[in-house]
Amino acid sequence: MLMPPDLTDWVPDDHVVWSILGAVDQMDLTAFYGAYRDNGQGQAAYGPSMMALLLYAYARGNRSSRGIERGCREDVVYKLITAMRVPDHSTIAEFRRRHERAIAELFNAVLELCGEAGLVEVGIIAIDGTKIRANASRGANRTYEKLVADILKEAEETDRWEDGLFGADRGDELPEHLRTEEGRRQAFKAAKERLARRVGRGEEPEVAEFELDAERFTPRGGGRRAWHREGRKALLAHREQDARPIAVSRPERLLESLHRLEENHQVELQASEAYDA
């Protein structure tokens, strides 16, 4: 085998994840386990692994449920925590909301335990990006609590913003015709031919135009942001059909970037006008 059969072989002993997992192992999760059915019925219980996943992600500065899902798909440390399982972003967000108090108490306890265990540098507890003052006073406990509250608030605000932007989607999905090797081959071949013809004629990419008819196209709730989201989806669909490859020449790439910015701005203006109408 070219890859180790055990994920733990991919993560060095001095990685911060072991400190977080070790601290979680010392926590009393009896009350948390009680929230799940013993007979296995109902939705799968991610349990302590999800707790550890959130604590690790938040300590690394990843406060987005979509970002955490992406980490579970791509990052070996996330895979280690979840034992290769990949919870979707809605499951992660719902877990955090359902167990927010338990997560806050656990995170607070983990930070205190890490401080007591000596994970300290010059009076600062450092958990890979999350840094707070450490001492034995009651003020330190309040600092922990404030930090945890701010992290959970930021996570909720991030998820709400991304839900408004992407709806139920992850936000990084490939167009349908680019999800297979054959589809990509045909799409890029056709796009390369179109680009060659356009460059040969000295043409510049046209700025897409969209008519967002309020009677035909009405997002369900969400206000102006929903119109912007649907306008963006329409623009992405147009770009998927065009499927232009990335130009080799830097000036051509800059020109394409300029036109895309113009398209983004135009669609946002049209979406706002349609919403106002």
C-alpha cells in the first residue's frame, strides 16, 4: 500500500487534535448520551465524535458548518475525528443548535483542562488559533465563557449568512455536466473551440443579460437576499452552459475576471430592481 492503513499514522503525535480528543475523553458526557435512543431508532447519533469535531473546527477558526463538512471530505484530521464519516452541513448546524448549551459547557471545560494541563505559552493558552489569557482566577473562567459564547455566536451567524447565500446547497457543487470525466472532456473541448473562434475574431466576452420577471420568478421568502441568490444561480447556470476554460494568457484571464465582475454587478442590480418592483 502507498498509504498507511490507519488514519492515525497520518497525524503526528504533537498535533493539537490529540490534545482536544484527550480532553474530551476526560469529560462526563452522560447527560449528552441521554439525548439519544438506546435502541438505535431514529436519526444516526454522531455523539461525542461530533462534539470533538466542532471543538476542533472552532479551535482552528473554522466556524462554518459548510466548511466543516468540506473538511470532513478533504482533511485527514477531520476524517480521523469522524472515523471517515461525512455529516452534511445541515446536520452539523442542527447538532450545534440542539446541543448549544452542552457544547458551550464542554468547550469551556476543555479550555480549562488544557490550561491546567500546561498547554500554555507565556501565560496564553494556545489551541491552534484560539488564544486566551490563562490564570487560576474566577476572571479566567469568565474569559473562557465569553470566548465560547462568541465562537458559538459567530458560528450561528456564519451559517445563517451562508444559508441565505446558498440555500440548501453546499455552495461548492460542480455543474452537472462537469461531474464525470466524459462530461468534462466534452465541455472543455467545446469551450476551447468557442474560445479559439472568439479570440480569432478579436471578440471580447459579452456581459450576460438577465430579465428577472417578478411574476414568473418569485423566491419564497428571504427578501432582497433571496432575489440576489436566485439571480446568482441564473448567472451560474449561464456560465455553466458557456463553460469557457481558463485562459492561458494572463491578460486574457484578467479581462475575463473584469467581465465576470461586471456580470455579477449587473445581475445584483437587476435582482434588486425586480425585488423593488
